[in-house]
Amino acid sequence: MAKTLTISIMDPPYESANSTTSMRIIDTAIRKGMNVNVFAFEGAVSLTVKDQKPHPNPVHGTSVEEEKHPLTKDLVAGLFELAKEKGVKLDWVNCGLCVDERGAGNWIDGPRRGGPPDLYKWVEESDATLVVPTK
Amino acid sequence: MAKILCIVETPYRGTQEEHDDATLWVTHALKKAGGEMGVLLRGNAVNYAVSAQDPSGVVIGKFPIEHPAYPQKDLLKMQEAGIPVRVVREDVEERGIPLKSLVGDFELVSNGDLAGLFSQYDQVWHW
């Protein structure tokens, strides 16, 4: 039976190595055949916002196409795709209160709205829980 | 024209997602906008001066990071553009980073030199 990892993240996109590291941990867990629950709250609810757009980089002198800016919504979409391919479950909850206060409710397919009770339920059910604090 | 020194202390904040360090990026952008800028790396950010760092090869889900940030290369471009880059020597040494592993083009400064350095600028921005 597949093991389950729960991970709680709270950093917003594009501002911290925590987000990248968290997504790499999720990626690795999925590749190892684990089910993964993600509880995104505070700024992390913006990781999956559908309206994110790539941009050119005037300092690099690159166009949108050349820059190939990795948007976090695409990284998360790729994690859902990978989970499907590997036959494991990725359950991603965006904290509803955090979403509302930020007006960040237009997401890609995959995440669902929830709250701390979801996190608590997952903690009870999971083999391990990892919290990634912000600084 | 204001002369501004940007002190960078917290490195690798979203650099994989952004393809660069946001503080270095805005410093370079301000230079292009006409500012007279300087950079001082201190604390953990001294690692930006290590020449052999290589962040390539990261794949998240189905998405490879094709153009990861190479801060040492960005800093060299900044220096070529007229932004002097300095590194706090003591912060390098206390982290056990060999001095010979740093990009040689950057100036090493000691903590004792910082007050004099700051006096060369109109404003000092500690990011």
C-alpha cells in the first residue's frame, strides 16, 4: 500500500526558495510512488492562480519565448499530471480564508478549497507530515 | 544622480522560478534607468560569488527549469555594466568558502572597511 506524505506550505510564488524546494519534495515523493497531500495557506494559495502570465525580461534582454519563465501554476499542473501518470493521488487544498482575503480564487484545475480541518484529517491519516515555515 | 549601494544578504529567494535574484535584477534595472549603483554581498549571499555553482537540471513535475539563475554570471554582467560588486571577506571565511573558489573579478572588503564604503554612497539599501 502506498505511503502518504502531507506537506504544509505557506510561501507565496516567486519570493522564496521554500516554494521551489517544496515542489521538488512533492515531485520526488510522487516519483517514489507516494500519495501526497498539500495544504497551501497564506501566500502559497497564489501558487496555483490561473491568471499568472509569463513576461519578457528587459534586464536579460530576452523575449517571452526566450525567457521561458516557469510559472508556478504550470509547475503545479505538471505535478498533477505526474501523479496521474504514476497512479498516485495528489490532493491539493488551498485554504479558503487565505484565498478570500487575497482575492486569489481563480485556479488551474486540480486544487480544491478547504481549511485547517483538512490538514488535521490528513495528519491523522498520513505516514508523515512536513511543515515548511516561511521566514 | 543618486548613488546607491544595494546590500544583498538573503540569497536564492525564488531564483529558480524567477530566473534571477530579484534584488540583483532591480539593481541592474535601476542602473539601466540611469542610477549609479553598487552591490555588496554579505551574509549567506556571499555564495552568489562562487564561480562553480550550477543550478541546472531541475525538473518539477513535467516542467524542466530550462534557464535557471546563475547569480555569479548575472553579477559579472552587472559589473561589466558599471555596477561594482563587493563581497564581505569575513562572511566568506566564516562559511568555509575557499577564497579561490570565488569569481576573481569581485572585490573582497572587510567589515572594517564598510563604514568607508557606505560613505561613498548617497543611499544604502539593505535588502
